[in-house]
Amino acid sequence: MTANILVIGSGGREHSLAWALAGSPGVEAVWVAPGNGGMVSPATEGSAPIAVAPVAADDGAGILRLCRDKAVTLVVIGPEAPLAAGLADDLRGHGLTVFGPGADGARLEASKIWAKQLMNQAGVPTAPGWVVTSRRAGLALLQHLDRPPVVKADGLAAGKGVTVAGTMAEAEAAVERVFAGAFGRAGEQLVLEERLEGPEVSVLALCDGRDLVLLPPAQDHKRIGEGDTGANTGGMGAYAPVPFLDQKDLEHMRSTIFLPVLAALRERGIDYRGVMYGGMMLTATGPTVIEFNCRFGDPECQCVLPLLEGNLAAVLQACALGRLAEAPPLSTHGSRASACVVAAAAGYPGPVRRGDLITDTGSPGSGGMVFYAGVGSTATGQLRTDGGRVLASVGLGDNFDQAFEQAYNRLGQIHYAGKTVRSDIGHQVRRR
């Protein structure tokens, strides 16, 4: 079993990964690079210590030195950018065990055009789409369609490159924005897709290149405003599991979506060892893929991991080694419900204010978990805001009302100027 683990990244997703891995049997220490000041925690009974290292996620040489200095036996890469840049390939080339796809597999997220072609090759249900390579062609296609589509920048855009247009004017503005350089090289091409109707869910699969295991499905809230209105964000909250999906539904997704995609990747010579995140729309004709990501979702990760029972570190290590069948099984907390509510900084998802002091009036044992994201720390250890999504509060309960009550109560004990929170996260499943 693995002993020392390195998690790459600095957000709430990485904090929740570090927390879950630190609680896995056999783990002696968890390092997070670059991490943030809110992640540090001492060893407790049944949990290894978590420490941060000031090494950037794109500093391959620095990460390699850190792995050697700390005798790291497993690297877990959180964000999509270092995966797309080939960090997993570099580290594997130096003999390290890495959970995360190589740059070839990361194209599932790094290029929506490439992913669409792969899905079509695999026979996976996905929305009809058209590739656009210029502003003029995009506007002409919109005129031909005569109905508002979904506009997607081809490359990585930090979760903000998608516009679900409600009107033709919104679609035209989105095309103009992409080709005006709003997303840099990520917007050199775009995809126009037919809009689908139905509830949207996130399903995460842990893959070892040939086989996979599905985690409990989640539903997140992308819009900044109450009632799912306003601009798209990286995610303002989530809940899990999704009550209208049962094991039979998940097995259907496994056999008709995830395994065919994994097989299509192998046909292209890609050994995909990491998370395959499927964003699904549950349409009248069945689940249809909206997008694939090559990493854990954020904030889905924060609410899914607390539901798991078992040795997560051993499972991720087995995936990284291509031996998932040898891993101990993961299970879930019976009928437990998990709720995650994100607190953002003033101005998010646009330019945000930084440097506001964060105070926490909660006490140990007050319930709920806090996973820190966009925070920095002062010389005296005080936390300050330093990003768009500042933290996530997670609650567990026997039902969603209990879980959300705990999450919101815990969030109410944390204060900073400009705190931005949606009060209606989980409105689909809450009874009060």
C-alpha cells in the first residue's frame, strides 16, 4: 500500500482529495503542491497529516524534486491544465506512479472537437454539433440554424467557455466573444451544439486503462444567481447522490457510454489512467453526453468523496498501475446524503476582490466540513481571500434537508467581506 502521497493543485477539489486520501489506511503523509493555507492539518487518529509545498503545478522539475525529497509513492493530479500539458507523462517517464491521464487522454477535456469525434467513433449518444473555425463562419451557421444553440470554445477555459444561449442574440454575442479572444487560444475554434432538454448530472469514473468503477452521481449548480440564473461559473454548489438515478441507470451509463469511450481511447493507443468525468443530460431518449472532463469535478468532488467508504488511496494507486481489479472495493455511506455549498468572492465570476480577512467562529465538533480553495495566508497564519471561489462547506445527513442544513449552518460561521453564496443550492431535492 502507498505511504506518501502528493496531490497537485490548490483548490477545493484538491483539499477534499487530500482529506480523503489522508484518511485512507496505510497513508503516512499527504503533500499538496502548491496547495493553500487552509489545507494544512496535523495528524489525528485515523488520519495522516496534510502539508503544503510551494511548488507550482506547472513546475515539472520542481514537482519531481519534491517527489524524490518526500519519497512520494503516488501522485494524484487535480486540475486539467497540468494534465493537458503532459505532467503525468513527464512524471511517469521518471518512474513515478501517477493517477491522471497523459496529455493524449486529457484531450477529452482540452479539445471539445476531438472529444466529439471520439464520441461519434465510439457510438456514444451526444448532441449534434458543428465545428466553426472563424467568426464569419459561426455567424453564418447561426443564421442557417435559426435557433439558439450551445456555444463552446474548443479548448480549456476554466469552466467559463460555454454559453447556453436562450436567444439568437445571445448566441451571436457568444460567437463574437470567443473569436474576439475572450478565451485566448482556447477560442481559436468553437463548437455549436444543439440544445438538449432534461436534468443534468455529473458521473465520475475511476479508470485503469481497461476497466473502471463509477462513483455516486452528483448534480451541480453552474449559474451564479438564485434559481439557476446569471452567468456560468466553475460551480456554486452540488449534492450527491442523485435520487432519480439508481444502480441500473448507472450500469447502463457504464456499458453504453464509459466503457465504449475507454475502448475507443485504447484503439487510439491511449492508456487512460485517471478520472473520466461525464457531464450527462438525461433526455427523453436516455442519457446523452454534454461533455467529458479528464479530472474530478469541482465542486462535485467535495460532496462525493465524503460519501465513500473504503481505501481511496489504494483504489487510485491500483488505477495508476493498471490493476483496478486488485483494489479493495469502494462503497458508500448507505442512504446518506451529501451537500456542498460554495462561497465566492465579491465580483465572481468576473474580476474579484482579494485580500479580505476570513474569520471562522465555528468550534470543533460543530458539524460540517470546510474545503478551502481561493485563499492565501498571512505571515501569522490568518486566511485571506485570494481567488474567485473561496471555499466550500459540506454537510452530511440522513436526508438532503439535514445535509444542507449542516452545510449552510457551517457556512454561516465563516465571514469575510463580499461573501457571495447562493441560498438555493439543492432546491431540486430539499423539502424545506
